Amino acid sequence: MAAFADDALDVHFIGTATVLLRYGDLTLLTDPNFLHRGERAHLGYGLVSRRLTEPALDVAGLPPLDAVVLSHLHGDHWDRRARRLLDRSVPVVTTPHAARHLRTWQGFDRAGGLRTWESCTVARGGSQVRITSLPGRHSLQPVLSRLLPPVMGSMLELGPRDGAVHLRVYLSGDTLLYDGLDDIVRRFPDAELAVLHLGGTRLPGGFVVTMDGAQGAELARRLGHRRVLPVHYDDYSVFRSPLEDFLAEAGRQGLRERIVHCARGQHARVEPGSRPV
């Protein structure tokens, strides 16, 4: 599908947290996960999770990419198919921890790490995106936090190459809800789209390491972004909070009109300054 030529963003939901974004001359991919149903993602320390769904697209079906935005280095966000099949010349914008691993062990020499609030710019033709690393915590338990890879959210500021920002997209990454996320809305008070990683991921011992439906709805309320796309909610056996949890709580919070209903394989169109209709 061709990118929109009228300053709108084309969002193609592939599955898990993998989203293909096309804006003007730019094509971006988030958190590449292309395992198939029944295959297992490695989450570290011997922990694996079985995929329950099929991705809407394989790596071979991707268009040429200008960058990959990777929230963190877990097997349901960067899997063995991504490692083997993605073009190693494509820039990967991620955490310093993941960037070091990708460069040293996987040959992705253009992987670059951003610390929280640091930014970089990617341009193609007449379009550019400024990517800013945002706060995120995979766990609020100090001991568990030391065992999980660092995670980042991202703000994508899209527009023409002259630097004007026409459209903002927030990617939550695998974070839990905590007060540090309030700094995002103070620095970026207006965005067209929030892409929220949900699922209530539960590890052995009962530890929850991603937002469940209630946390996701509360974050959407705090952010106040114009539209909200839920992702990362039913693809793996460790996900315990289904999409319906989020939709129900969003309805109670009065957010129903903001939700983008975009199933795997579908596209959504997001326009600058637009409200959902």
C-alpha cells in the first residue's frame, strides 16, 4: 500500500507490537516480531512464551525501511527472524543496552542507543522524523528490574525536512503505569496517536511486567492524546489481559471515541490535528 501523499500517516498493524508506519517518503518499523503461531519467543533466563497468533506480514513482505524503532531486546519484540532476515544496513533506534548487543553480537552496525529524552533524526526525500527516547519501566520491582532489559518509549515527530512538526506518535514500549510517565505529557502535551503496549504480561511468580487493560486506559486518560491504538494484547501465552479489558475500562473512562480499532493486517489513517470520527 502506497504512503499517503497528503500529510497523513498510514499505520499497518502486523501483530504484537510490530507496526509499519508510512509518512511521506519515510517508512518505519516498530519492534519487529515475525514468529509464527506455535513458535516460541525467548524472554531470557530460560523463560519462553508460545505465540498464539500469526503475524499479518513476513519480513520478506516488508517495503524498504528507513529505520527500526525498538523499545527493548526481548524475543517478542526482536526475534530470531528479525535477526536473520532484516537488512543489517537499516538504522535501529533503541536503548543503549540493545544497541550494544545488536552491534556486537548481531552485526547491525547502525544500531544506535538513546538515553531517556535524547533524540535523533531520520530523513528520506522531503520527509523526516525526530525520535525521542521516553521513560519506561518493565517492572516496578527493584530485583526484577535488574533481570529485565531496559525499555524505552518513543515520541515520533513527523513532518517535512525543514523541521516543522506536523504529527506526533507516542510508542509506549513495554512499560507499566507509574508517575514518571506524566513527564511525557508535560514535554509533549499534544500528539495525534498513542500506541500502547498492553497484555498484562505475567511472568512466573505472578509478576506483571506490561500494562493491563485498566493501566492502559488510565495512561490514555493522563496523556490526553487524540487517538489510541492498543497493541500487544493477545499474541503470546504470557499475555493475560485481553483487549476487551482495555476497551471496557476505556469506555468507563469516557475514551471510547479516541480508540483506533485496527486488527492485525488492517491499516489506519491518522491525520495531523485530527480527532477520531
